Amino acid sequence: MNVQFKKGVLEMVVLCLLARGDRYGFELVTEISQNIDMSEGTIYPLLKRLKDGGYLETYWQESVGGAPRKYYRATPQGRDTAQQLKGDWSNFVHNVDVILQEGEM
């Protein structure tokens, strides 16, 4: 997949997943990489930027048989932004499809 395509949607994907429920970093990587090829090193700088921007907050939670995990949750601003981005994405995809299908028989 084109790297520029991925760059543009990862923020939206992360915000939308976290708007649905809290997750820790590696859990996000695992879930996203089932559909989009990405490395673990991609997600943590993005999570930091989103947290610094007020879209996410973090907390620590004990894990079964391991070290505590840092969980991320969407703030109200993050949830609102996720909804806005989803709407923007739907419009964008629709408009690109219209262009791509023009002239097709």
C-alpha cells in the first residue's frame, strides 16, 4: 500500500478505535495491522502527538502475568474529532470514487 495513503489515515483510525474503547499501544498495533501494514514504531509517536494535542489521555493498569500497561483513551475532544474525521473520510472516499468511475463503461 502507498505510504502516503497510510500516513493520512492512521490518526483517524487510532482516534476511531480509541473512541470505541480504551486500548494499550501494542493492542492498537495488532488490531490495525490486521488490515493495514504498519510497524510498532509508527504508533507510539502518533499516540504521543495525539496525547499532547489533548485528543487522548493515558492511565496505567496492571496486566495478568506481566508489567503494567499504559492504556490510551479518547478525550471528549478526541471523540468529537474522530466523528468529524469519519465524516470527512466518507465524503472524501465518495468524491474520489466519483472521479475514478467517470469515463468507465
